[in-house]
Amino acid sequence: MKKFGGKVLFLDRSDINTDEIIPAKYLTENTKEALGPHILEDLKLAGFEPERDIPGKGAILTRANFGCGSSREHAPWVLELNGINIVAGESFARIFRQNMYNCGMIACELPPETVDGLFREFAGTGTELFVDTEKQEMTFRSGNREKIVPFVLKNFEKSLVEAGGWVEYAAAHY
């Protein structure tokens, strides 16, 4: 099973929609790979510059309703193409969340007070996220500061993550 986590991209805003994750004008591209350079290029967030802030990141911490908007699979694809395989936040649009698991990635819902505390303690500090899917724990670490956060993976979500996504799961089980 692949490793989840990495350096954290902090996106301190609710309602980041799929058009901000990958603008609709790129949905006619012929390959997934062509989407990669356009990740979050339309996101308006004070101080955020995609070319500077995204490279080398493996995880996102965000607020509520991440992935709202259209139901396109392109949004999780562009995250994965850029090395991001886990998004943690207060809540997700239902279809975006399922598309993450269908792609073998994790959309982890955390209580708002937990997300608030993580932003206060770790935003802007070069934080790394380590994910243990067996223990269902995430460890946020920056320097000598560390916070372990429990999370829940439902059985089928865990099966999709372990298989690498829906297609791989179906190939092994049907």
C-alpha cells in the first residue's frame, strides 16, 4: 500500500470548489498528466502562490466543504498528479469525497475544533504529516512539536485505499 502524507499545504478557507482545484477550461485535455500544471491556479487565497506553495507537498489541511461544485474526477486526479494523496478538513462535498476514495486517496474529516487547533499550531511552520492507516492516526510534526490526531476510515474506504482505488478493488473482487 502506498504511503500517505508528506509536507502539508495549509489552505485556510472553506468552500474551495472543483473549479478552483482544476479550472474547467482544462477538462478537454487528452491525458491526466496535462492537468498537472494547472492545480489550484484559480484559487484566490491571500498569500497563496501555486507555483511556490504546491511543489513538494503531499497533503492538504483545509476547512469545510472542500471539493464542492461539479462532480468531476479531475479534481482528485490533479491532486494525485502533484503528489497530494490525502486531504484533511472539516467536511467535503459528497461526490468529491467519494472520488478521492475511488482513486485510492484519503479525504479525512476532522472536527472543526481540531482543524482550528492544527492551523493555529502548525500553519506556516514547514509541517509534515505522517499517516498510519492501520492505527487510523495522523501525526502532524514540525521541529519538536507533534500532534497525533485520530481519524476514521470506514471498512470499505479502507479497502479502496488498500487496493489503490475502485478499479483495482473491482479487479480483485469481481
